[in-house]
Amino acid sequence: MGEISISDTGRLGLIAGNGRFPFLLLEAARAHGLTVVVAAIKEETDAEMDVRAVHDPQVIVHWLSLGELSKLIETFQREGVARAVMAGQVKHKQIFSSIRPDWRLAKLLMSLRTRNTDMLLGAIAKVLGDEGIELISSTAYLEPLLAKVGVLTARGPSDEEQKDVAYGRSVARGLAAWDLGQTVVIAGQACVAVEAMEGTDATILRAGELLRGRGVEETLLGSALTVVKVAKPNQDMRFDVPVIGVATIEAMKKAGATCLCVEAGRTLLFDPEAVVRTADGAGIAIVGESASQV
């Protein structure tokens, strides 16, 4: 991933989506002594970001709408930002159906060969780079939160769960290669649900509803679900990095999922102690597998 230099300008731009990711990255960057200029997305970013700015003069927040690419560039240039990071989810349906693009973003959207997230964000990264703003890895300053190889919980996968993990890895790899999603939910070596625009937690809950709706006793799949989440084959660590948090484990509990496999070194665990504690309390196994295994 390369070494992070904190002496370039002393300033980091943070393009903040929803959830806790932006706040974790903000705290890590401040711990490195950086002034953080936050581009907070009105449709996504938690209002708590303003509270952080009130209590820390080295956190500067600017609010803008999702489609305001020109304003984003102008804001960072005015604030002297030469390096920036994206952190936090922006809902896929927001990106392609709800935004009102300014002229620069509209031009960029018209130039895309395909309307997928990687293509769009890669194009935005290029525009930022052309304007003197380097987009760096979204795991910068957060490497201790990357999942490790091996069993992360009190118990490891059972033999049946391991079979579902193996099958799920093959399905998830194919899914991720098409930029359709990074998560699959498996039961009895059959694919119950695949992730599209709804996100990981919604996919897990949908899988639980599907299995219950069929009547577990009437199927050969059994009642337990296994969740497999992978990075894309050529994952750009600047955006859309796989993320797991306590909410994911809670969704698994509700859906009746008993095992989670993530890709080590390329999946962020938010509050890993709480994730493991919650999983252990629910009897859920979590295993990290290397990219070569996945």
C-alpha cells in the first residue's frame, strides 16, 4: 500500500460518506497530527461531523451535495489540500439515480463506458489528480483494522460451514469481478442471495427472509447461512473497500447466519473487539482468508 507521509502539506482532504468509517479515519489522521478538511456529503454524512469541528479547530468541515464535483475541487484547492481520501459508503442508488450533477460531473457521467461504481469513482479520482489532488488509499492510517488471516472468533467454521465458505468464495469472486457486489450468502452449498445495490447487511437480511419463506424444514439447505465477503480481483483500495462492523453481525444474528468469511488484509473491521465480542455472543464464527485462498 506504500508508506504514508504526513509531511506533504500537513493537510488531508476527507470525502465523507455515511457510517462510522469517516470518523475512524478522521481520528486516525488527527492522531498523526494532520489538519483534516472534510467534504461532508449532505445526503450521506452524519451531522456529528459538525460537532467534531466545533471541538477541534484542526477539523474543517464543508458541506456539499453529492453531485457537486466542481465545488469539491474548488474547496480542496482553496484549503490547500493536495492529498485526499474517500471514507464511508455512498448508497449506490444515490450515485446513479438521485444526484443532480453539476456540469463537470454530468460531463464525466456521459463519458463512462459502463455505469458501475468503480468506473465512476476511478474517473473522479482521475479528475481530482488532474487538478492536483491525489486520492490515496481509504485504508490509510487504518491498517491495524484490516482483518488478519485465521479464525478471529472463539470458534472456527464447522465442516459444513467450511464447505459453504469454499463454495461461496468461488461465487463471490465471480460476482466481484463484474463489480456487482462483494457479498454472497450460502446455505447447503447453494447460493441464497448475492449483493447488488442494497449493500451487505440488506443482502444478509434478504437471505434470511428467503430461507424462512421457503420453510427450512421443507428444504435440503438446512437452517444456517454462511456469509462470504471478498474484495474485487483488482480492488482499488482508494474506494469501495470491504467493511464489516457490529451492524453486520447483528444482521447475521437476525437472519440466522452462523459463519462469516472475509478477505484478510483487504477487509476493514470497524471496532474489531466489539465485532468479535458480538459474534462470540451469538455463536458466529469469523474467519479471515488470504487473497490467495479467496
